[in-house]
Amino acid sequence: MSQVWYVSYGSNMSARRFACYIEGGTPAGGTRHNPGARDRRLPERTMPVDLPGTVYFAGESPQWGGGVAFYDHATPGFTAARGYLVTAEQFADIAAQEMYRLPQADDQLSELVLAPLTNGRHELGPGRYETLVEVGRVEGRPLLTFTSPHGLEHVEHTQPAPAYLSMVADGLRESRGWDEEQVAAYLTSIAIQGQPCTRAV
């Protein structure tokens, strides 16, 4: 099975939260059970990823309450992210669960992610996390993430729940080795509504 890099910039940067999308389960502080992927093998590799663009919080999460992170690749800034090496099928299953759908054997997304995306993006639908974005390549494999079709300036911003931010913070520590000051600086920078994200010091 061909592999891709799933790139997370929100709560899935936390390995324990991400594992719920692979193995199934309810994340700590969450309220919804994730069915998990058809292939329940955890990623064999993970790496920190620096993305151009910025993160903003919007919407109301059924899982966490409060806003969740979205990625605007067109607005200048810095986004701290984490890449997981997964199969194309696993990526499709992760995306399905982010869209509150059940993973299905006939999901054509697993084939789509292996083909070059026109202008680096593809809109699967109008909803949250239904826009697929290719943010680069490593070792010939695409780095893929999903987000909203709307940019940072076109939606109302909302504050994330503490449990959600805790997962983001865990992921930043795990993937980057940041200390509490660096984590706090980064989270503060992306929580300022409508402002581009800046690199933590």
C-alpha cells in the first residue's frame, strides 16, 4: 500500500489523540467515540513539519466544545505541524472521521491523495475539513492536510476549549521538544483572532 504523510496542525499533533483515529476510542477530554481506521497499525514514522501559512480557531466542536484549528495556507505566517507516515487508505479513514463519517472500503479519497492535486488543493465538499491541501513532499511522498475552504478572514473566530488546547500543547512538546514558555508563546500567537501566527521563541 502506498504511503503519504498526514500533516496535523491541531489536536492530532498529540500522538494519543491521533491514535484514536487509528485504533479507535474517545480522546481524553473529548465526548465522541472514534471508530478507528480499517488498518489499525500505528505510523512507523513521525516528524515535525514547519508550514507556511497560519492557524485560526473557528466553529463549535461536537468532540471538544469550543473552536477547533483550521489552516489557511494563503495567509503568511508560521504553522507548527506534525507529520505521520500512513497508508493512503489510513489517510482516507482519518479524513472521514474528521468529517464525522464512517471509514468505508469504497472511499475514493485513498486514490485521490496519490495523484497530483490541481493547484495543490482539492475541495471534497463545502464543510469543515473537506478541503485537501498538499503542503510539500518528503522522500517523494506528498505531505497532505485538510482544512476548511474558507480563509482566516472569512469566518467568525471562536475560542478553543482547554481540553483541545491541551492536546495541541502535548503535540508541540512531543514533536518539537518545546518547553512550556515556547508552547505558551505559540498558542497565544494563534489564539489572537484574525492575526497571523508567528514562530514561538
